[in-house]
Amino acid sequence: MADLGSGPVAPASGRLKWPLRRRGEPVVAGPEGTAEDIAVQDIAELEAADRQLPPPPPVPMADPPQRFNLAIFRLVGLGLALVLTLALAMVKLFVGGPPSIAQLRVEAGVDGWSELAIGVKDDQPGVAYYDKQSRIWSGFDIDIAYMVAEDLGFRRQEVKFYAIESEDRARMQATDTSGNRVPVKMVIASYSITADRKDKGVNFSDPYLYTEQSVLTLKDHPAVATFRDLSGKKVCSLSTSTSADALSQAKVDVISKNRVSDCLGLLRGHEVDAISTDAAILAGYKKMYGDELRHWDLGLDSTEKWGINVGLGDAPATKALQTLVDVTLYRSWKDPRDNRWELAYQNNLQTEIAANIPTPIAVAEQPPVSRPDVRQLPWESDLP
């Protein structure tokens, strides 16, 4: 057995040497490294690799479950309510309610007429007068007729005027220049609206002129203030005139004629003492004959309201035409840009005022007109 304590110590075998390395140096496994050296070196290399790799992406978190959105529900409900309201309004607008202008035209048959036949007076200067030499119609009623015809879609040359007698105004039968009977579509002939005439089936428009009864005499006749001043005298009046009843009550001898011109002939021939009818009618004669005649104001409270007769009975076509005429009168009264009525008054009745002072002729403003019951779309402007 060798003596371990004596003699020089032999160098350790290379297999058992621990490799010398500086601090911080990686361990290098050489051919002589042990298993432990190799393990240490692998661990060091893995740690170095981990420090060089980027961090792994974060794991996304799961979205929380959606909560019930009450605001969206309310918005959807409001939208449905608006849609239903609009749908109901459109149904009412297009299906229910009063007729439209287009429907009234179809019902009245206006679009099928090639011309518009109108019964008018032909012997009332300033109201409706036909000059046989010039063959020209003129007067307030004529201008009102053109106004209505224009809105119905007729040109002036398509409007045909026919003379009509007072007793024929209700039955709407006029006469042409050859004496033939002609049915007319409407009557605009100084025709006063009365309850009795309406009860008999006359379909009037709303009033288009306010006037009153008056008296016309020769210039040397005593002053006339009331019908009683004519008691016992002969007074000419139009047949079916509203003046006839009042004259009869005043114990006046009434002479009835169909035409004012016939009454004027009797007055100028001293066959009657006076003529009584509407002031707007007599004013034209006073202007025409000047100082030969005197025009007397009776100061009556009653007002004569002239209307347009569109026919008898309750036929739908007649009622539709009545509404269309009222649409024109309403537009003329309501729309400040529509001055057709004012022009008709100025060109015919206004020019007679000076010759008839102090007797009033007619109210210088168009009578109020009720709004016709007509369906109108929001984007239309048929009625102001």
C-alpha cells in the first residue's frame, strides 16, 4: 500500500480536473468535460436564448355577453309609430274625406264639354249687355262668367253667352240669336239668392255681389224714400223679381215684365211712374240716360245677394259643379294676388257711381265665401 503522506503528490488525472473559467464566462464542455459540465452549459444556453426572444402575445380576454339595449328598442318603436301614423294619414288623404278638384271635375263632366254655355242678361248696361252692332258682351256678370270659365279650363272663345229671361233662370233655358231655346250649364244673370228659390231646388253658389233694391223715375217725379211713396202708382218690375212682393205690400200697381229694357220703354213713354229692381241694374240705365232719369235710394235693410245657378235638383254632377264654382269665388276672395273680382267691379260698376250719387249701387268688396269642402294634397295650392 502506498504511503500517502510521503513523497510528492502526483498531478490529478485529466478526467478529474474542474475546468477553470472566469466569472461570467459560459461553461464550455470540452472533450474532457463531465456530464455535470454539459448540463450546466445547456442550462446557461437556454437562459441566454430566453432573454433574446420577444415576450409572447397576450392572451385575448373573452368579450362580456351583450346587455339588452333599451334605447335602441325605444327608437325602433318610435319609428314604427311614425310609419303607422304616416300610413293612416295617406290612407285618409287619398281614400277618405272630401273629393279633390280632379274628382269634382270628373263628376261634373267638365272635361267632356267642348264649350261652356252660360245664361246671362243682355239688356242691363254695366251688368250684362249685348251690343248688337259690335256683337260684344260686356258688364260685371260677363267678367264674373269669364273668371269662372277660366278656372274651369275654358278659353274666352269657348265661352258661349245666351240671353235668358227672368222666369227662365231657374229652369236654365236661354235663347240664341235666332230665337232657339238653348240649355245652359250655369246662369249668371243678376239672380238673387232667396230661401224660396233654394227650396224649389235651385243650386246657388255663394254670393258674388251685394246690392239692394232701389227705384228709378223720370227726373220730374217727386222724391221717393220708401215704397209707400209709390202707393197707388204704376210701377214696373221684373217678373219673379224680389221687388214684386214688397211693392204689392205697399199697395202699388205692379206691372211685370221679363226685361228691364221693356220697363224702361214704359217709363220713358209715361205708361208707368217708376221702375223698381236691384240698384246695380238700374245704375247702368241712369248713367246711360243721364239727367233724364232719377235714381232713388230706399234705405232698405235687406240685401240682395247675387248667386250663380248651376242647376236644379240633387244630382251629383250638379253638386260637383256647384263646388267648383265656389272654389273660384273662394280663391278670388281669399287670395290677395287674385284681383279679377276687383277689376270686374272697377271696370263696370265703379264707373257708374258718379252718375248715381247719392244712391249706392253695390258693395265695393267681394262678399265673404266659405271654404269649399275639397281635399287638397300638402304640395298643392288650389286653395289659399
